[in-house]
Amino acid sequence: MKRIFLIITLLIVSGIYHNIQSQSKTGAAMTNEIKTNKEDMNSGEQIFIEHADECLALIEAEAQKISIKGVAIMAYIPGDSSKSWVSKMKVVGALTNEKANFLGIASSKAAEMAETHINSGSGIREPKLGELGYKGGIIKKVKGGYILAVFSGGKSEQDAEVSTKGLELLDKYYK
């Protein structure tokens, strides 16, 4: 009887030991995965900080080529969901005109994309309060998060055209 009790005790202890060992290996793998994701997000933020001004300058040059004035925004959203972002804004000739606040409109486009992760004005859903549903914002998934570019001040097609130039330039740095 004592022998059976000893064998059962050893089996239980052995099972607990192996369970703990497998969990610690899984935990280590998850820790490495989390560390890699954080490194990607930090690296993505650093890339954005280093190149956002260059991308805004390109958007400005493209807007000037087609004679539109307004506001450009570039942003980086770390991770797979929008919980924070880093952004830069540049006035390209005019912050407002007599009818429109270009920064407000550009911000609305950016806000829509932050929630949907789809280009602004896509029409996939009704605009929510605070969104205007305007086209002209472009977003792209990159390693570590999302980058977005927005322009407001021209026609929707013009805004999207100049935004795309800035986004394409920034995207090259994430390759």
C-alpha cells in the first residue's frame, strides 16, 4: 500500500514538474515575441521621426506643383490597433480659408483611418460623429504598425495624390 502511494505521489509530482517546464518554455517564447514586437514598434517610431519632415516636404512640393494650399499630416501608429500615434503636421500655404479649417478636415481624415485602418472616405461604413468621410488620407500597414499621410486643401483626388507621394516615400524606409 505504501508502495502504491509512493508511486502515485511520484507520478503527480513528475506531471506537475513537466507542466511547469513546458509553461516556462512557452512563456520564454512569448516573452521573446513580445520583445520583438516592441522592438519593431520602437524601430518604426524612430524611422518615422527621422523621415517625417522629408515626407512632408515632398507633399508640400507636390501640392505646389498642382497649385493647392492646405495642411499635410504624417503619422505612425505602433502595433496592430490604434492606441497611440506619433505625428507631424505642416501648413502648406494656408491653415484655413474663408470656408474651411484644413487642419480640422485633415485631422478628421486621420481619425477615420486610425479606427478603420483603411484610406479615408472609403465608404465602408457611415462616418461617425467627428468624421467627415472625405477622401485624401492614405494608410498602409508596415512592420511594427501603420503609417498614414493626409492632405486637406484641394479636391479629394488631389489630396489623395499628394498624400500618396508622402506615404510612398516613407514606406521605402520601412522595407
